[in-house]
Amino acid sequence: MYEISRSMYRDLCREVAPDRRGSTVEGRQRLLRACEASVERLAHDRHYFAFPTRTLFYDVRTLFPLSRQLHVRQVIERHMTEAAQLVDSYAERGVSCDGTPLCCHATTRKGGACQRNPLPGGLYCPSHKHLDERFEGLAAA
């Protein structure tokens, strides 16, 4: 994931508009922090990060001239799509991006997190598979 955020930064850093003093240092630092934070959140919180591309673009769009914002949006979209596909490929194998096994997203009756591993390609373990919307859609079909 580090490679994706740095690649996105490298593609965008030359586009940062200078501030009033003519410097781009602060803008580039802000861009780097925003890219890394968005990709990290996507990796750790994939199912609860609804619009990662839009969120990152809104965070950094003020750093770029208006004439280049469409290009910036396209670059962000390309890299965030690549990151999402990478996260999904890890999830299909049952591990997170850092190699730890995934845990079921459900909670137990006592309110604690379920400790079982989810089914391949799903969010829930066999005990909680009835909570998976995709499972319900497939059962109805």
C-alpha cells in the first residue's frame, strides 16, 4: 500500500500550485500526508470508507490550479482503484494487507467482537453468514 500512496504522490506533486510566497513545500507535504492517510484508511477500513476517491480529492483539490483539477481527479481515481483491488485480493485470501488473518465483522451476544475467520470472499464467519447481504441476495436468486 505504501507503494501506491507514494506513486500517487509522485504523479501529483509536480502539479501543486505555489502559495503566496512562491513555495510548494507545504502543499507537497499536505498532499503526501493526505495520500498516505487515504490509502491507509482504505487498507484498514475498506468496508466503512464509502468514497475514498472523492474524499481524497476534496482533501487536496485546493492545492492545485483549477485548470488541472480534472487531471488530478483522474490520477487519484486510477490509484485508488488499484489500491481497492489490491485490498480486495488480500481479502479474498482471508488476510489483511499486513498479513494478519481477517476477523468476522459481527458481534457476539455479549457485545464483543466475533473472533472467528470469515468465509472466503465474505465478511462473516459461518455462524454469522446470515448477516451478509450478498449471501441473502444469492439465496433469493
